[in-house]
Amino acid sequence: MTASHLVAESVWKTIESTHSVNEEQLSILHFLFGKNFERATRIVDQRGVKKISSEPSGRFIFQVVGESRRKEEYFCFAEHYCACYSFFYDVINRAEQLCCKHQLAARLAGSLGACVEVKVSDEQLAVLLSEL
């Protein structure tokens, strides 16, 4: 893990435990993630993050709206994966980013309880995941 990753994780853990974010935390995350974080906050402000939770298992995945005119929606696991192009290009292939804006939006909205909550059955979630 890089120093940037460790700092980011420390900030995220604090936000998750308090369900709130302060100016200093926003400043640190902006420094670490730059424009991706700015874009992520816009997505969260526009209520563009759905948390799709399945019952009875409680498993979940995020669905995050993109910023283009087409308003595509990307499935992602906030800490590990996003189905968008930027995740594969900037995060995986070139290793220029720690994560994409959709992951940041999912993590921020999830930490703050700012997601649109959607409940589905375990079977419905399995179908969604099989389409990834």
C-alpha cells in the first residue's frame, strides 16, 4: 500500500464511523484524488448513487450514474471494482489513479448514508452480478 492509500483509508474510516465529513477531510480527499473527487461529490450531490441491497443475505452493490449526457449507470464495489472505462484504463492498466470517480461517489455516499436505497431479492442481485 502506498502512503496516499493509507492516508485515504484513514480518512474514509473516520467518515464511515461518524457518518459525516468535515472541511479538512474533504480537503485531504481532494488533494489525493483531484478532479475525480470533485466529480464524485457532484454525483453524490445529485443523488446519483444507488445502493442495491439484497434480502435476506444483506449483500449489496452500488449503481452510480455517469456524468455524460447519456447518464450511463455503472455497477461498482466502492473499494475494489467499477464497470466503467476509466477504472480499467486509469486504475488497472496505467495505475495513474487509486480509483475512479464512481467508486469515490459510492464510497462517499455509502459513508454518509446519502444513497438511494433499493431492495431486491438475492436472486435478483445474482442476475445483476451475472451481467457484469
